[in-house]
Amino acid sequence: MTGSDASVVVQVDCGDDGVASVKVSYGGNSSDGGGVLVGRNPTTQAAGGMATFSRQYGTDVEFDDATLSVTTSPTTGTCTTTLTDYNSGEVISQRETAGRAVLEAIVSAGQ
């Protein structure tokens, strides 16, 4: 995706009974260390997990192109990983799976 204010929203939802580890890399940097635990069940919540994962990653005209990579690794149930263009609301990529999913996008400030 391209634009002077290009921005992607990453969302991961594992429903009521799913649990997953989510790792995000943006521009070669991991923004979440070892990953984020996602799940709505009480055990996952007690362990510090998030009910759903949602973060925005963007660029500006002064920045180089950056690769956004999201890896969702469910341990229980099925999870949906979605990349959405923040400005248009258009879904760029979406994957629902009980197995590992990797979604990537290039975020560019170029015109």
C-alpha cells in the first residue's frame, strides 16, 4: 500500500475459545518482543493475554518503505488475522486458520 500517510491496521481475533501467539515485525523491528498472547478465555486473560489484538502501523513521506509481517500461531481453536487499509477501510489480506498464518504487506510513503 502506498501514500503519504499509508497506514495498516492489524487485527487478530480467536473467538471465544481460541488462543494464539501473535508476532509482528515492522521495518525489520519486532514491536512486541517474544509475541503477544491473544485469547478471551479466563486462563489466557489471567496470564496477561489480550482479548483481541489490534494495532496500527503507518508511514510518512520521510520514511523508507517498510515490510509489515504478522505471524499468528494458534494453540487452540481458529484465529482470524486481518490487515486493513486504515484510510480506506479496505481489507488487504485476511486468513482464518487453526494453523500458523503469516501475512505481509509493504507500507510505502512513495506516491
